[in-house]
Amino acid sequence: MPLYERVAWARDLDEHGLKKGDVVVLVDKVPHPSGGDAGFVLEIFNAIDESIKVITVRESDVEILRADEILSVRILGQI
């Protein structure tokens, strides 16, 4: 996945207020120190493109956006 590409969150993550399908931006890739699942640094934006938070997660926590998907909005939960 290229940096600064929008990707979809793959599961609910209550501690960060993320829900499966939320769109986030990949800002960096971080190798695992002992060869495990690589990490991604993600930036979370609201609907009017204001940055809310930056988090580090496993690569497996995000999915590539597909042409047969559409974006939607929801009320922001606890971040």
C-alpha cells in the first residue's frame, strides 16, 4: 500500500473510536522489530478533513478501498 493512501479500517476498535469500514490515511510503515506483522501509522480525519488522531496498528488491521464500496458518515464516538 502506498503512503498517504486512504484505506479502510478492518475491525471495530473502541479504544480509538474506530468502526469497521471507517476510512483512515496510511502515513507510515513500521517494520516489526522481531519479524512479526508490520505496523502502519494511520491518521484519522473527520468528515471535513480535520486531523483527529494518529495511531499505530498492525498491517492486518486495514484493508484496501475497492471500487465497489461507497463512503458514508457517522457520528464520531469517543476518540
